[in-house]
Amino acid sequence: MPALYFRGKTGLTVVFFTLVCIFCLGAFHSNSVIEPANLETYNSRNNTSIIKSGNKKPDLPVISISENTLERKITGKDIIYYSETVESFGIQDLISMPLEWVPGEGGSISFGFSATPNWFRFRVENTSDKSLERILEISNPILDYVSIYTVKNNEILDAQTIGDNLPFNVREIKHRNFLHSFSIEPNDYVDMYIGVRSEGSLQAPMTLWEEKSFYLQDQVKQLSQGLFYGALALMLVYNFFLFVSLRERSYFIYVLFVVSALMSQASVRGDSFQYLWPENSWLFNKSAGFFTIAMIVTGYAFMIDFLRLKKKAPTAYKFLVGMEAYFIIMLICVPFAPYSIVMPLASYASIPVNVMALYIAIKLSFQHDRTAQYFTLAWMSFSMGFLIFILSKIGILPRAFITEYGIQIGITLNVALLSFALADRINRANKNLIKAQSASRVSDQMAREAQHEAMRVQKQANETLESNVKARTIELQDALNELSELNHKLEDLSSTDALTGLKNRGFFETQYDDEWKRANRERIPLALLMVDIDFFKKINDKYGHLAGDMCIKEVATTIMQAAKRPIDTIARYGGEEFIIILPGTDVDGARVVAEHIRKNIEMLKLNYEGSPILLTASVGLASMVPKDDNDRALIAYADSALYKAKLSGRNRVVISKKDKKDKIFRKLEQE
């Protein structure tokens, strides 16, 4: 297998995409097989006995909060924990039985790779005179099962079971991390029981948040993640076009490495589960391991090819090819073997291999190999972040900012430096070619100088002119490339509404024509919603245009949260009016979406400079299976329904009945 992808791009392509197909096949067959979610159903096969009595119980840690406590990280010293070893305990057993709870230690809550269920317990006390609403965040999205219970006086107040082995939509709060909201009465307390089981690294970093503070910091995190994903995507596209242009194998392997790194981080951070495959828990559960190992495989394949190790370091080449075979076997095993077996084997093996790879790169760097010098800087950045990440996952290092984000920093630096290295190699190859051509020309000129002086001068002038033309051609091509990129950016900006970030009317018109033709061709329903903010002019007149802009942006956000399918199109139609295309949606389905939008807008509680602003919206709905080329009919029906909603008292959804007495309908029938 390793020899295959050193024979050319075709071999490597077959290996990579064969593995992806195996992975997807496993996802198809395993999507409907879901383990019981509750930790209480888990039965251990260990025969060790449990001491249930005669032991001194540790004091229950108390976390005191008040209305001024916006964020409270929960460390090991804030909890007591119990590891199941013989039988499965129900929550009532955990509450009432004299189990041997163990005091936690300071630092992060981490148990490394462990399939044993662990229960954590602590008390949250409200020291203020106000009722408090809080969110408990467990910021490790790749835990298999998490059961959370809010208990007081041995009575369960609230409970939920979530995890990456369950569909994303079962979560109380739709978020990449595990969130649990609860309330505490003034000068009161609740006891928290959290059960965790996972085949992967059992880390449970917990934080208590005031709701607004949580969402503010989450926006910052999402922005940083977006910048990271954007940087990788930019490098991916850039190097893919270089590969298409130059047909050099190094660029192709590097593109696969960037794809693997991007998908690995999206899986580890939970973003792929939330946005790519929320209904396929098996696929998400396997994707983190698959793409992490794929990143290792493609990373070392790139190193072998980029540094020309087969020629420059034959012994190191054989060692890395052998380890590549090992990691490919691990990659094939991911869809079928337990995470708790494959990932430790891959993680532990990657540490010495990573050190060896660095040693090889540094050794070549001292031999004045400029390519190796670039690679060493890039690989050191990646290796440090990757090693810290792996040591954290296997429980050697505590969970902290550097262990969680070090790999992203390392990947970003690695991608940027390797892109520079690839560009530098092309530049040096061109310079060497120019030098060789120049030396050849000089030698030829010296041999014929005595007899062909005039011809030599003319030839030299022609060659100088040709070189200048080539240089100007390259400069022109660079300028054209920059102009093309700017045109792409301008095209994207021209289709986006500057205020809301939604698509604008021009984009809607184009998209609507495409969806109408597709629905007409496939004979499927096409639904259209027209949403108009009620009494918007009064809001502008009373509070000013800045307040009006704020209202429009909030309504746009609310609509985006309701129409979340990738195939749906949301656009600002004009002023305070929005329009939504719902392909493949009949009247009943469109009504559900429309009511959801209307109710959510009505529930908005806006405040502008201390003045509350209440909003409502009217929605016109129309759905039909296209029968002819009159593609404007659906828009007219929806607009007519919106007009009727306004006349009927606003803040309601009106469905187009296609009444023969309707003037607009009669006009469309005549056309």
C-alpha cells in the first residue's frame, strides 16, 4: 500500500478516496444502530466488588454563585466523582446509596482514554436574593453519552441525556458543546449529578455561565473558529489551483492534508456534527478519528514527497513508509473498530514518529537544504501543537487553552509556511532554469564569438527581448489573477445585503428562476414566504433609522434560525420585507415554518437606548407545483396573501387560496 502512492497522483487518489468510500459505507450501514443513551443501562464485565458502606463520605463541594457571577469554571477540586466498576446504578441509587465518592483534585477533569462510566457530583448554591438562571457547559463535544440531573432533597428536578452517539436534535440547547440550563431559587441550592461515558478521551471541562455572558463569549469563539476555517479553506483553494496548473504531486498531497486537517478540527470541535451531519451520530463519532489519522497519513506522505526522502535519506524513507502502512491500517479500522482501541494505538505511535520526522527535517536543514529549512519551521509548529493535543487527549497534560487551541495555531502556521515553501521551490526552480539557460547561451556565444560577432549580438538582443516579454507576461498573469480574485469577491458582495448579511433581491431573482425550473421539471411543490415587519414606519419615525436598522437585523437573524435547510434561500426583498424560498415544501410544511418565524419575531424583546421595542410581522404564504412557464405567479400569490394579512389585522400568516375572485389571481389566469 505505501508504495502505491509514491508511483504517482493516481495511486494516492485511489487510496484516499477508497478509504473515504469505506468510511461512508460504514456510516450508511451504522446510522440506524444507536446504543442506549442512558448511562444507567451500561453494564461492566469487571468482577471487582464495590465498597458500599463503612467508608467516610467526602464532603460535597459547594460552588457559591450570585447575580454577579457571570462565569465560574469547575475544576477537579470542585467535584467528587464515582467510577462504576461492577454494575449499573440508576440515579436514585447514586442519590441514596452510600457509594464511595472520591474527592477530585485541582486542575482539569480528565481521565484519559477510559471506557468506564464516571459520575461527577457537586452542589451549586445561590447566595443572592434573586432567582438565578444558569447554563452548565461541558466543552468536549466528542463524549459518547452525558447524563445530567438537577437534584434537590433527593428529588430529581430536571434531567437530560445527550452525547455524540445520539442525534444532535435531541439536545435541549442546539449547540456544538453539551449545555444544560437550570434555575436556583434565592438563597437556595441544587445538587448536580453528571454521568459521562466515552470510548475516546474522557475529559469533562465544565463551566457555569450566566446566559448572556455565555452567548457573548461563544460568538467570539465562533469568530475565531471561522477565521481558522477560512484560512485553511483559502490555502486549500490556492494550492488546489496550483496543482491543477502545475500538475505536481506535492500540491495534491498537500491539498489532501489541508482537507484532513480542516475536517479533523471541525469534528473535534463539534462543528461538523452541528452543521454537516446532525442526524448521523455514527458518522460524527467516527469522523474525528478518521480525519485525524488521515491528517497524519497525508502529512507524512507530503513530507516524503516534498523532501525527496527516497533520494536524500533512504533509511528514513523506509521507516516512514513502514509507519505510513501502519497508520493506513489504523485508518481502515476506524469505521469498524472501537474508538478506544484505534485512537490510542494511532496517538501513541504518532509521538515517536513525529519526533523522528522532526529529526530528519532538522538534519537535512543543517545540510543547507532550503526546502528542509522551510519544512522544519512548518513542521515544528504543527508538531508542537499536535503533540500537546495528543498528550492532552491521552490524559498526560491537563485541558487548557494551549492544549485545545495549540493544534489550530500549529496547523495554521504549518499551512502558511508550507505554502511559502512550495512557492519558494517553484521560484528557485525557475531561477535555476534561467541560470542554466543563461550559462548555456554564454557558452555557445563564446564558442562562436570569433566568427559570428554580429549574429551573437543580434541573438543576445533577441533573447533579452524574449526574457523581458516573458517577465511582462508573468506580471500580466499575476495582475489578471488578482483581478479575477477581486471580481469573485465583488460578485459575492454584489449578491449580499450590506445591512443584514442576507442575500439581496438580485440574487433572489436568479435563485427563484432556478428553483422554479427545477420544481417544474421534477414536479415537486415550491413554497414562497413573504415576511413584512408591521408598523415599521412608526418605529423609524419614533426611534430613528438606527433603531429601524437594528430591528431589521434582528428579524433577519430570527428568520435565518427558522429556515435552516441548506436548500432554503432567504433574501431581503426590500425595506422591511423579506422573502424565503422553500424548495420541495407543500402548504403544511411552509405553514409550520411561517408560524415559527412569526412567533419568534413576536417573542423578540428589543431595547434601543433604554426604550423597549415590540415587533410583529405579517407573512404571506403560497405553495404550488409549477404547471407552466408563468414563473411570476407564485410571487404574486404570496404578495397577495401578505396584503390580506395586513388587511386582516397584521401579525398573522395568510395562505394564498388562489380565489377566482381575487383580482391578482384573475389577472394571472388571463396571462
